[in-house]
Amino acid sequence: MALDLNTNFALPNCLFSLVVALIIVSVTLSLMQKKKNNEKEKKLEVPPGKMGLPWIGETMEFYKAQKNNQIFEDFVQPRTAKYGKIFKTRLMGSPTVVVNGADANRFLLSNEFKLVISSWPSSSVQLMGKDSIMEKQGNAHHCLRGVIAKSLSYASLDAMVPKICDSVTSHLDKYWNNQNNISLYRTTKILTFKIVFECLLGMKVEAEMVGMFERVLEGVFALPISFPGSKFSRAKKARKEIENVLVDIVQQKRKEMEESSRRGEEEGEEEEEEGSMLLSRLVVGLIRGEITEEEVVDNVVLLVFAAHDTTSFAIAMTFRMLAHHPNCFSLLLQEHMEILSNKRGGGENLTLEDTKKMKYTWQVARESMRLFPPIFGSFRKAIVDIEYEGFIIPKGWKVLWTTYGTHYNGEYFRDPMEFDPSRFDEAIQPYVFVPFGGGPRVCAGYQLAKLNMLIFVHFVVTCYHWSLQYPEEPITMDPLPFPSQGMPINISPKLL
Ligand code: HEM
Ligand SMILES: *[C@@H]1O[C@H](CO)[C@@H](O)[C@H](O)[C@H]1NC(C)=O
Ligand SMILES: *[C@@H]1O[C@H](CO)[C@@H](O)[C@H](O)[C@H]1NC(C)=O
């Protein structure tokens, strides 16, 4: 500044005083600005709430509410009543801000990679693998999403529908036929497991693989401590076994694909269809050196994890709500009888067009997921200091958004605790109905989950009579929700 004045010394007087005046004004302005910023920073506080005990915080309260499937009623609601829609707490060692509402969902979910990144417990990361999509950020994440999305494009879905039908009908033949008493939730888990492998990935699975995966899943949210017999050690051991099986499959696939590309273009249509399956797409990336073998394995494990408990719970809750609401059931049944009447006979495969006619069924399924979200929300981590709603969320803190914040709120859904599929007659505003999340990390398997649910409902309601054994069976969470008895139902074949 002094230098400037010196160089301007020769300037005529009036111009000189003008320059001085300008300098004074600009310095004052910048000082005022600085002061204002300081004041603003001082004013911004972290959201209200109770941090509880050191490290443990309110973890026990949270776990207890979760176990009873009462996270909203016993944990979120009492705190929002006291502190407002945004409050702080401490969970598993991390200071955490819980946010509620459509604006909060939009703010958090759409700012993935910019302000926040997804944040999973260390046990999940160790079991799913550090190369799975949930640990990827930015461009690496985008590329992997692209590969998955291609296997769920319109053409792929069109080819997938008959395959899902085939999986569903063989499943019903095996587990429902000649039975009068089955566990809907447990048997459906076997089906959703098979569907990810056979219809999305294009892999054959042996029956014992289901058990291995179940053991991994049991450890995904367990404390990450390894001692003989702990849930986490058992899970890690199972993960290793799966890895061995998958590495063999991937290397075999690679060999086949390299050989067939050497043989040239003489392959028929069958090969082409095969090539659209996700495993082939991943192996193509592997051959081109775009992805590693670890990435292929980790993502297969992750997809199975993401797909199977969620979809089977959504199916179970859809049937529970249908049993409780006979009027809805008869409307739904009518929809399926109409689709069936355009077919030559029973047992015929459906088409993608048929599934588009299942509008009411999808409303019933969505309404069931609104009340019973398979994933109640998820954690993010602030990668910068975030200013939100007049509060500061410090860098490094976790942020939890929940489906309950909108799904159970009368502002967004009239009489929110009532089951009413017709509320989906009208369009729902973005970030209000969020069982599949939103933003760059919105569920990558949404289309598959939808087809799986619609097609399963179709074959069950057209082929079987069914009724719940425990209409009020409690739902528990560990950490994903499930019916505590496995949802036993009585069944008998429909004579068409
Ligand atoms: C009713 C069934 C399902 C529900 C309710 C559901 C829900 C969700 C939710 C809420 C997220 C976002 C999590 C977050 O924001 O942190 C998510 C992510 C994901 N889902 Fe699903 N999901 C279902 C079925 C599936 C299926 C069948 C697949 C696979 C084929 C799948 C694959 C994925 C993947 C790969 C991600 C991670 C996406 C990413 O990080 O970019 N999901 N799912
Ligand atoms: C249904 O589709 C599957 C898989 O594409 C096929 O194998 C099966 O023969 C089809 N079934 C009927 C009845 O068309
Ligand atoms: C169904 O089967 C289970 C176990 O096989 C049994 O405990 C239960 O009593 C049966 N329920 C009915 C209604 O048959």
C-alpha cells in the first residue's frame, strides 16, 4: 500500500486525494467485511442435542430403539420434539447430526462427494471389501455405476424379465409346491439371492453359497473384533471362502471370454445376450485393465449384500399389508387376473410390458416400503465444515438422514401411519419418498428390486391362496429389519 502511494506521488493533487480516498474506503470496507464474517462465524453453532457419555454417547439408546424397530418412535421423535428437526448426538464414537425432512434429504444426498461422503462402519468395509462401490468416490464411483447401469438398461431389463419369471416359478415349484406352511421371509431370501446371481450377474450358484453369504452378512454391522467364535471372525472366514470361489469363477470367465474373442465374431445371439450380463461386463473391464480382480470380487459381494435382505423384506411387508387390507388385495388381484387373461395359459413368462401394467401393485409395494423401509436411512461424513439451516456441521462429523423424517411426517403424507396405496395416484415431490435414497448414490438396483417384487407377487397371487400365521408378528432389526418369526404363512394351490 505504501509503495502504491509513493509511485502515485507525481499525480496532480486532486487525483492524488481521490486515490487516497478510494484506498481508505476500500480498506474500511474490507475490514467491515472481515468483522462481519467473524461475527457470522461466532454466531454459527453446532445443532442442539445431547452428546451423552464419552465415546459411547447415545449408542445404547439407539441400538435399543433399533432392535425394536422403533428408531423413529424411541430415538428420533423424542429428540426432534425437544431440539427441532436437526439435532446432534454421539453414536459409536462419532459426533453425529441427525437431519429430517425433504430439504435435508436433498441437501445431504445431492451433495455427495462435494460436502459429504458415505460412511460405513469398519466391519462393513472389511467384509464388503475396500474396492466395492460403496467405498468409491467421484469418477471411480461414476464409472462403476455406469457398468451396473448398463446391465439394467431397457434392453437388458427386457431380456431379464423372462429370466426372473423362470427363477420365480422354479422357486415356487421347489419351496411352495406340496407345502402348506412355509416361512415367507426366509424362503424369499433364497429367491432374491438367486435372482441377483442368475438374472443380474449371469452366474450359476451352488446352494452352499447362500449359507456363506449369510454368515458374511451377519458380521457386516457387528463389532469389528476378531476372536475365535465372534460374529466378525466367522464372517471374515466366510468372506475368504466366497473370495476363493469367486476368484475361480472370474478367472474361468476371463479365460472363456479371451478365447471366444480370439475365435472372432462367429458367435450367435446367445453369446451376445450372455455378454450383457453384469459379470461379463465386469470381466470385460478386467481384460481391458480398467478394473482389478479385487474390484470384481468386492462388487459381487456388495451387490448380493445390497440386494437380498432388502428385497425380501420389502416383499414380506407387501404381503403383510395385503393380508391386513383385503380391499387392496382384491384390487391387486384383479390387476393380475387381467394380465393373466391376455395369456394363453398359466405358467407363461411375463414381458416387461406386462410388468408396466402392474401399476396398483407397485403402489401397494411402495406404500409398504414407505411404512416399512428396508433401509431406514444412512450415514454420511462431512468432508468440510458444512453450514446448514444456521448451524455448523464440523468437518469429520457424521450426518444421518432417515426415511422416517419424511415417510412418517403428516406434512408430506396425510395420516402418515395409515396404509393407503392410492396416495401414490398423485406424483410425490422429490426427496420425500426415499426408500431407495437419492442423489449420486441412489440405489443402483432399483429396477431389479422392482421387477423382482412385481413378478413374485404376480405368480404368488395367481397360483396360491395364502394367509399369515401371526398377523401382528413383531418386526425386529439386526441391523436390517426382518419379521421376528420369519413370517410363516399357510398356503394352498389355487385351482385355475
Ligand atoms: C427393495 C429393495 C432395495 C432397497 C429398499 C434398496 C435401498 C437402497 C438405498 C437406500 C441405497 C442408498 C444408500 C445410501 O444412500 O447410503 C441403496 C444403494 C445401493 N443399492 Fe439398493 N436397495 C434395494 C435393492 C437393491 C438391489 C436388488 C440391488 C442390486 C442389484 C441394489 C444395489 C445397490 C447398490 C449397488 C447401492 C450402492 C450405490 C452407490 O453407492 O452408488 N439394491 N439401496
Ligand atoms: C421363460 O423364460 C426362460 C428363460 O428365458 C426360458 O428358459 C423358458 O423356457 C421360458 N418359459 C416359457 C414357458 O416360455
Ligand atoms: C408350521 O411349521 C412350523 C415348523 O415346521 C411349526 O412349528 C408350526 O407349528 C407350523 N404351523 C402350522 C400352523 O402348521
